[in-house]
Amino acid sequence: MPPEAPRPGSTEVAAVQEQLRKWAEKELLTLRIQQAERAAALLGDSVFVLAWKPEKQRTTLRTYDPGSFVPQWEGEDADFLTRVNLVAA
């Protein structure tokens, strides 16, 4: 049985996936998720903020623990936050 031809676009998808993996390594994504999950388990939700940093020429990731923000809900039955107000230290 001959090998299957790659699907259209699979080369591009693989290239993007590799770029995302490199970004995750630079931003210590796994470590940041673990830290946020620990804080969330003890104190409540955590917040992840993605922002473009011109000096790094990439998007950076920052996490905030539950003591650093005030959640704003759309309504009583809302499942997700609509806004988060960061607390100035």
C-alpha cells in the first residue's frame, strides 16, 4: 500500500505548530500554567494576559493571581468573565 499524500495545508499547519512550541518554551508556558493552577486551586481563578512586546518582537504571557484582580461578571448566571480589573499595588 503506497503512503498517503499529505493533506493540503498540512505543511503550513506543522510550521505554525512548531512556531507555537518555540513561543511556549520562551514564555515558560507550562510553568506559568502550573503556577496559575496552584493559585486557582487555593484562592480562586487566575488571569492570563497576552500582550505584544515590541522589544521582544513577540507576544508575551503574564499571569495574575486571584489577589491581583477583581472580576466583573455580565450577569448572575454568566459562565465567563466579561472584564477583569487589575488592582494597583
